[in-house]
Amino acid sequence: MSDVEKKSETQEAAPKKKPYNLREKKEKKAAYRSLIRAELADELYDKILNIVVVQKKYKDPNYSAKDLAKELKTNTRYLSAVANYALTSFLDFSYDSH
């Protein structure tokens, strides 16, 4: 058997590697996510949309989540919780409507 055939045979026998180090997504149990009330999340979400979209803060490359949190008198963890809440609510709605 030639070296080329041996190499080919070895490659076929070895399991193919995935292009990236993909792992199953683990559900995170961050305490602050369960502490935020739905009403508060909705209120913050409306304020976030007003500041980011209506006031066009998204155009400012120096505007950050920290700046947004200061403007809303909250912290970046709550912003993250609200974004996750809004996104999961939207995804739940879109999946249920199909």
C-alpha cells in the first residue's frame, strides 16, 4: 500500500472535526434575570427604544451600554436582563404564531 493510500485510509477512519469548537448551549441561571418584574422590563424596554432608536443614539459610535444605563438610572445588568426578556418574549411570540 502506498503512502498516499495509507494517509487517505487514516483520514477516513478518523472522525471529522467540526470547523469550530461548538458546544451545546447551557441555560444560565443568573439571579438578576428572575428578579426583574415583567412590568419593569416593559417600562425599561420602552425607554431603551426611545433613547436608542427615536433619539438615534445608535449612530453615536461612542455611546455604550454603560452610557444608556446611566441615562436610565439603572445598571448594565438590568439592561441585559431587559434585552433578554424582550428577545425571548418576541421569539416565543413568533414561534407560537406559526
